[in-house]
Amino acid sequence: MAQLKTKRSCKLLCQTNSPSCKLSCSQLFQPLLSIILVSSIASSAVVETEAGVLTITDANWTVTMDGEWMIKFVAPWCPACAQLKEQWERFSSLAAAMGVSVGEVDVTEQPGLSGRFLVTTLPTIFHVKEGSVRRYVSVREAEEFHAYVSNRRWEEVEPLPSWKSPTSPLMSCMAGLFRLSLWIRWTHGYLTGDLGMPVWGSYLSFAMATLVTGLLMGLVLVLVADCLCPSRQKRKEERAGVCVSMAEKRQASETDEGEGSNEEEPETLRQRRGQAKPTS
């Protein structure tokens, strides 16, 4: 059923991406719409291959945080990944008896996951136990995979720190950046291939978009910084205003004290005169 939906989505994308279409604003955003369409059609359930290996995608990767998993990151162009395929399928048949799920990630189709798990070399294998992620660095053979799990050798390996965990906010940001890079590559191919735009025109479009985005982000940062940390000129003006108000208050208090002393002075003189008369 999932394969049928995928074929239908591919046919729909081929029809919408026909070179005979005219250039319009909607066509410029067609790669993004295609990604959204494919993502909405793709099922969140884990797809199992003929060899029993489960396909992990951006839509269903969270299932690997429950239970025990062995996950392999590969790419079609990687010779070492091709050599590991037979051993990995053998291990998948052995792992079923232990209750261990075996998954596979194609980094060319799921760049977000390669960023989320911070994969820098291929093939890369991870062991996941109830959300605790450890990198497998031993011999890449089916029997060794089986012994690694059955003998609990993974307990000897230090798990990834919390900030490098696939569920951490930092790794979520990394996944977004990797997905953005894939979208840029697809958009570049669409502009130069389907729309016939020259390569320099595509580069110029991305450059203009980068400049506009940078200007807008810079403006927002300046406004935020100006609100949180006002400039020296503003601070001087605020201090000057405070000093002026304090001076006005001081002058007003001195004026009030002077008026009070002038009112008390005649009464003091009368008392002195009254004391001087009896003595005379």
C-alpha cells in the first residue's frame, strides 16, 4: 500500500514538474510543495524490507527511542555500505529472536536524520536502548552484532551526552539545517533543469534571498538589542533627565524652607521684644 502511494505521488510530481509548464510564481515554490506533498503521503509507520530491515525516516524516527534498536546509516554511492548489506540482513534475521529491531537510514533521502544523529562517516551504526544512544565501533559482521546485543557489550560503551542526543534541541536544529540544504539543492535543480534558468541565475536568486534574509534578521536583532541594551546617548539623556528632576526637587525644597523661615522670623522678634521690656 505504501509503495502504491509512493508511485502515485511520483506520478503526480512528474505531471506537475513537466517542462512544458509556463514559468509562474507558483512554479517557483513547487519544490517546497512537492516536499510537503510527499511528506503528507508518506506513512508514519515503519516500512519493512524483504530482508526484515526496517526503513527509518524523518516521519517515524521517534519509534527508535522505544525498545532496543540497531540502526545503520548508509548511502547508495558508498562501497563500504554495499559490502555491509549482506551482513546486516543476516543480523536482522538473528535479531528477531532477541526482540531487537534492526533499522536502516538512507542519508541521501533523509538528510535530517544524518544531522540529528550527527553522522559524519558512512556506514555508521548506532545501538539504541530506551532512548539511550551508543555508537557501535566493533567488527561489522552479523555474529559480532549478535554478540554485542546478546552479551550486553553496549553497557561498556559510554552513551551520547544529553546535548548530542537525537531528541535534544541542538540536534533538532541540526536536522533542520540538513533538511534546508536538501531543499536548496532540489530547488536549484528545479530552477536550472525544469525551468531552464541558467546556473548563474539560480545562484543570483539564492544570493538575493540570502541578502534579504540577512538584512531582515539584522534589523530584528538591532531592535531587540536596542530595547534590551539602550545606547550610551540614551543613557546620558536618561541620566540628565534624572539630574534635572533631582535639581528641581532640591530647589523646590529650599524654596519651601526659605518661606518657612521668613514666617517664623517676626514671631521670634516679638518674643525678644517682650522679654526686653520688663528688664527696662
